[in-house]
Amino acid sequence: MPLPDVELSGRFVAVVYDLTSGQPGRFRRIDDCAKRAGIKRRADVTRAVATAEAAGFLVVHVGEQLVMLTSKGRESARG
């Protein structure tokens, strides 16, 4: 059974936070983040990123497969 969107996006945001050490303005590759989060299926990666972006937790770099946490995303990941 597929994981709920909120769980996928939560895992993804947590990994982006870890990889950026919580620093603002740092982009990371989507595929690297997904791999570390244990998200393997392309459809699940797409759902995780779309859900986190819609919630305002991250920004997707136009034209590249990069993401960056927003201040809201950093606060959420800090817990």
C-alpha cells in the first residue's frame, strides 16, 4: 500500500533539512533526497515534492531537479 502524501513529504523535507544542515538558501538534488528518504518510485517522489511544495515547505528550482527549503519548511523539520 502506498504511503500517504503527507508521510512522503515529511520524510522528504526532513532529509532536505539534514542535507542542508538547516541552512537557508541551499539547494539539493531531488533524486539524492528521495534516495536518502527511501522513496524509490518516481510517482512517490513526484507526490512528495508536490505535497511539500504546495504546503510551502520547499521551492523547486525551475529547469533543474533541485529543491530548497523555505523558512516554513526549516521550522517544520526542526520540529
